[in-house]
Amino acid sequence: MMRWKPVLLLFAIFGFLAVAFALFFGALSIFDSPLYAFRLLAYGNSDTDDFKIFAERRIEKASLPSFIERTTLDIPAQVSLPYSGEQRTENIEEFLKKADTRAFLVIKDDRIAVEKYWNSSRDSINTSFSVVKSFDSAMIGAAISDGLIGSVDDPVIEYIPEIAGRGLDQLTIRNLIRMDTGIEYKHNFEIPFFRIPFGDDARTYYGGNLHRVAFSVRPSASPIGPAFRYNNYHPLLEGIIIERVTRMPVAKYLEQKIWKPMGAEYDASWSLDQSDGFEKMESGLNARAIDYARFGLLYLHQGKWNGKNILPAEWVRISTTPDSPERPFDTFQGWQKLGGYYAYHFWGLHAPNNQNDFMAMGNYGQIIYVAPRKNIVIVRLGSRDSQTIPFGVLFRELVNQIR
């Protein structure tokens, strides 16, 4: 049997690694940039500290933060809910701790009833992940109210002609925020592991030039309109529309139209793609729990803050109301089976007495839960979510028990 001499073996190993890295970086560069390749290799999966690795754009707080009073409220210690095919009783606080919760707030009748932190504090920064999509939706509504966008039925190519002529000319802004565009998108769980570094989840999260990523969209075999299919290209296209019609960075429009008007207590930031300073529209808002709660209160009160209209009430209503009849889900069918729906970048849950709760929801269990039927807002932020029970279902059951 032939044996490798140590020096030759060393050269062979280094040669193999050099070729592998060259191919890897070269292939990735076709899709985006060496920066994209570096991020994938250095950081891998997303993480709640990712706001530290991206450039950012500051979102200034209000000059006079709005005041939220405190109150006392008996919160049920336990909740009964379906769990692994059976009805189980869970201790809420223990469940939250096991899921690495960092912040948990309950606001009832516009007063803070619960505010708890674990390995965190009131001024700790928490990245939003897909909670930010609900903020994207709010800005679309604000731009329509400002007369900068005609309506949600406007064709996307009216604002982004770069994607015209490839089978997406009938695509509307409504399709984007409802997630039924027919744009090709494969999640990591839908592709072989070796394709994940080149997949859509990676490109939309780590892309060094997200404008270019957005302009690369292509139609899939699915038609526009009939079914919900979660897709992270949508918020990128929305961001391009927002910055073009407002002639300002997306973060600054959020600051001007929502963050300051609702009396945000802290500065926030929005992570950027690096190459051309475009906001990471699908996941990159970084803020404190109490200011996420203010956003929930804004939607609880149909777009009003202290009697002033920040968003049109009709926009808030449509953004959070289920379709009739409801669309089928091509992805996340389990949510629909739990009584869930999806509106304008808000997830919803059917609640007792033909009422609906709705929420902004993101990876690792980030959630702003709004229950108009009880005048309640719940915020939960953390670094690990439950893989078996969505937090939305837990909070629906909690709200059911609060008087």
C-alpha cells in the first residue's frame, strides 16, 4: 500500500483546502460578495447578538418620551394548552426561563402590569428578527397616508422597474405584504444542507448588497395571489419602494413617522447590508423591550397615540384582520392548524367569541402580542424559542385567563 510522506501529505491537505476555499468563495461571489462569504463562514446561523456584527443606522428617540403608568395585576401562574398532542399545564415563568427569555412585559389597560428581565435589563438591546416586518408594513401604510404611494394595489414595477419583464409585472404591493407573490424562494428546511450557503435564507440575511439581491428575484411555478408562502425577498422590495418614494433611508422614515411620534424612550438602530447602506428589511431593527411594547400599544389603539393619528385606523384594521375566505398556507401550515392566519405582515390567531389577536413575530420567539379583546399587549424577547409550542398560542391562553 502506498504511503504519503509527511511533507507531501501536508502539501496535499493545504492544496485541497486552498482549492475548496477558492471554489467556495468564488461561488459565493457569484451570488453576492466576499463579505457574504466571510459572514457565512464566521457567523453561521443567525444569533440574537447579530446587531453587533452589522453596520447600523441610528433611529433617534423622542425628545420627550411618552409615559406609561404601572399597575398591579394577577397574572395566572399556569396555563393549560395543547402540547405534543395532549393537553398540558405549564408554569408560565418556568416555561419562559427554559426558553431563555430575556424580557417579558404585560401591559393591561395602557399600564405596565408585568416587566421582568432575565440576564438582561430595561435598557438592553434586543434585535427584532422578523418582528421588523410589521414595522415595514406600518411604513407602507404611512407612505400611503402621506400620498407617496398610491395604494396597495399599485404594481411593484411602477416603483421598481428593474424587475419588469420577467413574469412579475402583475405583482402588487398587497402581494408583498400578504406574502403571496409567487416569487421563487426556498427556505433552508426545503433544500439539501450543502445548498444552504447559497440559499435564499442566507442571501437575504447576510447579503452584502441587498439592493442587488432584491433585483435578482424570479417567478416560481406558483401563481401570484392564491396561497401564503413566507418569503424574505418581499421586505427587501418594500424597503426599496419606501426609500424611493420618501427619498430618505428607511430607518429615518421610521424615526420620523413612528418612532418619535409614539414617544420612544430609547434610541434604536437598524442593521445595514454594508455595501450600500441599505437596511436589512427582513430582520434588522434593534431596540428595547419597552419601545417594542409602545408599537404594540399603537396598534392596540388603531394607530392613535395620545389621541393623535400616527397611522390610519383603517390601515391598522386591514393589516391585522384575516381574509374571508382564508388563504391556504404553502409554508408554516402548522400555524393555520392552530387557528392562525397572516395579514399585512402581522400573524393572527382566532380567539374566543369570534375575536382575533394579532402579533409581530420573529425568530427565537421575539413577539409583540396584541389582544384588543382584553386591552392587552405582551412582549417577549429571548435567545431561544420553543420548538413545540409557538409563543403566540401560549399568550392566547394566558390572555383568555386574564380578567
